[in-house]
Amino acid sequence: MSNPPITPLAERLRPNSLSSYIGQEHLVGKDGPIKKAIKNKLIPSMILWGPPGVGKTTLAEIISNELDRPFYTLSAINSGVKDIRLIIDKVKNNGMFSQENAVLFIDEIHRFSKSQQDSLLAAVEKGIITLIGATTENPSFEVISALRSRCQTFVLKNHNKNELEQFLEQGINEKEIKKKNPVLKEKEALIRISGGDARKLLNALEFVVNNVEEDNLIITNELVKNTIQQNISKYDKKGEMHYDIISAFIKSIRGSDPNGAVYWLARMIHGGEDPKFIARRMIISASEDIGLANPTALIMANNCFDAVQKIGWPEGRIILSQCAVYLAASPKSNSTYLAINNAITEIEKSGDLPVPLHLRNAPTKLMKELNYGKDYKYSHDHKENNHEQEFLPKKLTNQKFYETSINKREIELKKYLNNIWKGKYNY
């Protein structure tokens, strides 16, 4: 009879009390709001927002343990309204509805539809359950406003180097890992691979220990690099390279390679990536990398996002592919991206310069007496000489933030700007 599989190292090391929880001091430290709420036994419904592997699920379980409350958990990936109602009915029938009510933890709550999130509202409002939702996506976009208003939102951060070293210390001394007597000589490669994700860090440590056939193992940066790289598909088959792959995808679009874009898109789809995350990143790329070279790209990407939400899966992959190829094949320009960065840099340097009087609004008599709006030339009435007036603070006269890029559209735009400004901005 074969031995049962061993629970992953990250799970074996999961803490069950606040005293053994590593990181998120701003939330659970001495003056942290969650620490105070636990102490006062008054936990609000909450949204825990942060990247993978920073302790969202662990924190939810600890809250329930510390308060000794019934704890229910659902994953938004494979649960629906029926599952939510079953738990709410169970809480009601068991008489748990009180000030110390049951905790319902929903992982990846951003994947719930509007109707699924709506089904939580009454139970949260009446205090039947204390909801703890975990999300890697911005709740302002992915959690309905009615539910957000009933919850506190707490932001969790990536673990820093010191915290990651604490996890490694725990990992190397865990009883199953210690059977091979490993020595952690160098840590940098493991920490770099983790990207601030404790689960990924411990998975990598366990992977290296289990895949090197020798006892008294000396773990070095070189060993970690070679072991992980040679077995990357095994180590990362569940999408642990989330950020690396989306980076490769966007860089393929930026580099005008539709083949690379489609390949990395397929990797994300195959790995179960959230299609809305992919579509959202394409909207950013359409503006940052394509911009005025093809303004239709932004419309295309935005329509792609809307269509994916309407169509769903698996047909949504076709829409993502169409958009990815279109963006990759489009001419590229980052001129507007650079323009806003240049303007922000100037503001940080020169501060909040006063608005010229002729550009100010004058809704009151006093403002008019102070010459607000005086000498302003209404653009549509002064088409021939409108551009003789100044639209920047006096200190920044002739300052140019937007530089045209070399593509068909912006070459025409450059001619137009140079003509109307009569060489002022040296277009």
C-alpha cells in the first residue's frame, strides 16, 4: 500500500495563532487595526487585498481561531450562490447568529459575479456572518460597491527580505525537510524566485530539497537556479510564474511579435489565469505601448475586456487572441506615456505653480475684479491667433513635455503642431 502524499511545506508551516504569524505588521502589529479588533472581539467584515502568498488565507483562519468562532470557507473558482445559501442557512439553523457569529472566508472573491456577490449582502448586513474576502485584484474594480461599503478593506504587502528569511529558517528546520540534513548556505536565489511570496518561497525550497538526490545537501544559489530552471514546468505547472508570464506577454506585444504574444497568452489560459486580468493588462499596453500610433488600439482593448465579461469561457479565449494579435501587429509609440511622466517630474521639481490669470475661472464678481479670466481668447473664436496665448505657468513658458514619435500618425501630428504653434515648441 502506497504512502499518502505529504502536505506541501507551505501548508505544514501555516501558523494558527497571531503570535506565530509573520509579516503585515501594519495590520497585526502592536497598533494594527486587525490586532485591536481581535483583542476587542469585534471583527468587521473585511476584504483582504494583496498579492499571492502574503498570508490572506492564514490571517482569516487565525482570526477565527483567536475568537473561537465557526469557520467556513469557499473558493470563488468552484462555488456559487447555492453554496453561499447553504452556509447561511446552516448558520441560522444552528443558532450561531449572534455578536460572535460565524466567519465565512471566500478566497478569490473577485471571481464572483455581481449576482453571487449580491447574495452575500443581506447576511453581512444583518450580522448573520462575518465575511472575509481575499483578492489579488483591486476591490474597487472587482467587488461591488454595496458589498465594499459593508466591509473594511485591508491591504497586505509582499514580504520583505527579513520576513522571507524567517520563513526559510522555519522551512529548513521542518521535520520532513530535516531528514535530508540540508544546509542553507545561500538564500539570495530562493528569495529572488519568491518575489515576496512566502508560499512560492517554501515551495521552491521543498522542490530543491526533494529533487536533489543526496543527503547533507548544501543549498547554494547556483544549485537553486539550476534545479528550478531545469524543472520549471513541474515547479510552476499551476501558474506560479503569474507575473513572469504576463511580463513576457506584454513585452511580446511591445516588441510587435504576435507569435510570442499568442504563445504567452496560451500559457496563461492553460494555467487558469483570470481572463479579466489579461484583458486589463492589454488595455494598459494599448495606451502605454501603442498610444497615438494607433488610437483605435485602446478602443479595441477596452471592447475586448467588455466582450470577455459578456461571453465568458472558453470562447473568451478567441477574443483575447484577436486583441493580442491586433495589439502586437500595431505600430508602436510610447510618446504619451513619456509625456505624462515628464510633466509629473516637472511638478515634483517646480511644485504647484500658480495658474495664469487668463486661464482661471471667474464665477464671482470679486474674481472678475481680480482679473480672473481677463484676456483669455476663446479658442473657437480665435482660430487664427489662438495659439499666441500661453497655456502653461509663466515659469514653464516654452517647456515641452510631449515629443512626437516616429510613426505615420504622429508625423502628421508633428506637422500640424509645428504649423499652429509656428515653431514655438520646436515640433
